[in-house]
Amino acid sequence: MNKTRIIILLFLLSLSLLSGYSQQNNTVITNNVAGSNIFHHTIERGQTVYSIATMYGVSEKDIYRLNPGSEESIKAGAILIIPQKGTSSDTGEASDAYTYHTIQPKETLYSLTLKYNIPATRIVDANPGLSVETFTIGKTIRIPATNIDDLPTTEIKTVTKEIEYRVKRRETMYSICRRFNVSSSELIKRNPELKNGMKTGMTIKIPIQAEETVTTTVEQLQERDVNALLSTPKEIDKVNVLKVAVLLPFMADGNAGSDAALRTLEYYEGFLLAIDSLKNQGISVSLSVYDIGEGTKKTKDVLKNKELKEANLILGGVQNDQIKLIADFAKKQEIKYVIPFTSRNDDVLSNNYVFQVNTPHSYLYAKAAQAGCRLFGEYNIILINTNDSKNKTDYIKALKTEMELRNLTYTDYNLKSETFSDDLLTLLDSTKRNVVIPYSGTLEALNKIRIPLKSISESNPEYGLTLYGYPEWQTYMRECLDDFFALNTYIYSNFYVDNISKEARDFHLKYRTWFSKSLFNSYPKYGILGFDTAMYFLTSLYKNGTNFEDNPSKINYNGIQTSFDLHRVNNWGGFVNTHLFLVHYRSDFTITREDVNL
């Protein structure tokens, strides 16, 4: 084989490897064409195939069909091919009112108005989250369906044109004016040389009336003005009296003594304490409270109240069918709506008026995995499958994916109780610190490992043994607190109360004073959750008006139990709270709570 053939083969091989890598990692974005039946979605941390499918109104099967391998796993930064809603083979629905467009290199808002023949303001209105920061290559936006006002119109108009005419023999100014239906003064105005008389062979300009077909497109601003829409600061829509509506199932007509009803009542009591604190700061709040019971019947009745349409903020709903009704009402009336409890709701994916306080598990796991990898990147990482029926499979998958993205190595160990201590000693590394992460957060799983881990840590301090775990471990303090200190334990959580802090002690005292009882023994503490939620959202409403979501970073509220890091799920949807704490049980018997900023 000669040298030239070797070079050609190596070149072709490199092309095939590059192509295979690109396809495997979905790194190629092809250009969108108006009317195309697919577009591309860049996966963000915390997104799942289910949430992506729901976001675009297609089925998971459609995504699996177009993206081989996505059924097993997807990775942040990779690109999925998504069918336009009208082309879904499983939903059976008619075409959506929107076309989804993936922003390409060199595209601008102005160029999209030309491509889809639609006013820029309609694109901006369809994507409330659109800004200079979010109008970037690979991001997806909604293009509203063209309506009759956007279509080009054609009409016949009479226009004045100017022609050149060569004067013939024996023609006079009178004959030319009569022939072309023009006045002599108009003719002289266009041809000043005629003041000296008309001569054969002269070329003169003559205005004539003619009918012409004119096509009018949508009204277009100048390119600079269109693109400036993305950076135009939004005015604060201030309100003097905050009108707040709370819709919760107090079960006044039954089941009022159930645990669920007691937690709901405690949440509302914490909410009241926050309103009292705000009033002491000079903030006026008008509060309306409604019992929506179970199911949807009472919720539908409540939403008929005329005064509810005047609210600046609605908070409540527990069951998904209740939440759906309230979310639709809030969107129609353009009222901000806070979902206080559930982390499993789809309305936030398509309703820009929705704010979800409780972090969805996929976002929680993604951020906890990032935090763990950042914290333990230099550690010897050991994952322990405790063979528990409640293994956190999704979290462990997210953690492994994040470690692979960062090229971190780890050991996956299947627990054998009778040989656990000996097995672990062979896995520990004396040249670096070691961290153990169990698959499950149950007390049963923790009990299988904590005593042997503590024993190894005390007898072999050179290993610097650390334990990393889960939010629910906060409820095991009576059994495990000493072990947490001994194992230098970290847990991730979106809820944590430092009970010895001044803020927590003041809250507990005020709660007992007002309601003559202590907080319900639950995780999270619902009274504090109500307080934190009211303080954050009502302060936001007061400082930034009814469009407070445009400036969420300006509200710096350090919650007693919950803090807020609002993340818009897409350019047209609502917000989820992705705030995360890292709680550290230190070996010096102190506990610290750190905000995770990624």
C-alpha cells in the first residue's frame, strides 16, 4: 500500500470517527426551516424525557423514536431531535398554535420576524423569558401561528409614475397635455425648459396615473429597534396594597383533624406570622382565604368569586386537578400563582404565571449531584448499594452521569453485611480522603452501614472518612446524630432549619405565643414553610410589583428553612425553585448550612 493510499484511508477513518462521535453526542444542530416538522432541544440539568415531551406537547415515544439511546439515559448539553407537535404520532392532537424554533448562528429576533412573517412583539409576547441572555444559539423559542392580520395583503392602487416622452412633429403643449391628461403648469414644473417653447425631438418628463398591484407585509420596525426589544428594561408595576388570595383544603366540613389538614392549618398560621412581620415593616396586605376542600368542586366554586380576579398573587392548591384549575385561572386573569407543596406538577412547564416552591426531584438530584462532585472531586468516592427497596435510582443515575461528565472515578460496591467492614477497608485509599454514598436514604439502609463506618473512622483516622446523604436524614437525629458528627457527614436538602439560630428561636417563640402550641413534628416544618414562602413572594411583590419575576435576583431573602433560587424552565414557562443547602455535621459537634451556588 503506497503512502498516498494510507493518507486517504486515515483521512476517511478520521471523518467516520468524528461523524460517529457527533451522532452519539447529538452535537450537531441543523438549520430550522419554516414549516419543518422537527426542531432541536439542548438538554439542561434537571430535565427528563418526560418533562421535555410535556413541555413541547409530544409523547415520550416520539422522542425515543427520533433519538436512539434516549430511553436509557440523557445527558445535559446533549441535543434531542423533537417533532413539531402537529407531527406527533401518538398524541392524536391537532397542530399546536406554536411552531418551536431552535436559534441558529447569526440569527436575530429581526431575522425571525422575516422568516416567519410575524411581528416581533408577537414573538416576544409568546416567550416571556426571552432576553439578550436567553436568545442564544441552541435555545428554543415559540413562534406563534400566523393569524389573518399577519398575512401579506394584495390590493390594486392608483399610483403616479413619470415617463420620458420624445416630442413628435406638429405636437404642441396643448395636444400633449390633452393626450396625457396633465396640466400645462405640471408639465412645465417637471420640464422648466418648456418656458422657452416646445420643439420637435425634445425629450420631456410626463406624469401619468396607472393602476398597480401592491403587496403589503406585516408592519416591520427597523432592525435595530426590533433587536432592542430583547434588552428593553421592563418597568416595575408597583402596587400599594398587596392583594393576596390563599386557596387551601382546610377541611372545615370534614377530616379537619387529619394530619394533612393539621399541616395545612399550620402552613396558613406561618403565613399569618409573615403578614404580621410585613405589616410591621409598613407593607399593607389585603388577605382573602378560601377553603377548597378535596377534589375540584369547591375549587371551581371559589374561582367564580369576582374579587379573586383582583388578586395580585394566588397561593394554594394541593392536588394536581385543583392546581390545574387555579393555574388556568391565573393565566387567564394574568395573576401570579404560587404552588406551595407538590414537586410533581406539569403546569409550570407551559404557564409563565406559575411558581413552584418545592423543587422537582429531577432538578434537586441534578443540583445535588453537581454539589457532591464539586465537594468530593478530589476524594476517593465509594457508592454503596444497600439493596434497599427504596433505592434512589434516579439520584444515583444523576450522580454517576455527573461524575462521568467530570471524569471522576468511583467504586460501585454491592453491600454484603457479613463482610462489609473488611470489604470497605480494601476499597479505602490512604493517600486521599474517602467519601461513602449509600444508594438509599432510609433509616434501615443507614443502619446497615453507620456503625461499621464509625468504627473504621475511629480506628483508622488516616482515611478521613466522610458520609454523604439525603434530606430525610434530618428526621433520624435521635438515632444517628452522634454518628453524623463522627463521620463528618454532609447532606443535601432544599429544607433545613438551624434550630439554635436567632431567626428560628424567634419564630418558635412567636408561634407558641400566637397559637398556644408547638409546630407539628414533620419534615419540612409546615409553619416555617408558610412563613418563608409569604416573606419571599410578598416582599418580591412589594419591591418589584406584579412583574416581580423580571427581577428575582434583587430579592435577597435568607429563609429560616427555605430559600429561593427561581429558575425559569423555558422561555415560555414558569419558575421552579432550585435552591439547595449543603448541611455539614462537623466532627467538632457543630452544624453549618451552606447555600449551593453553581
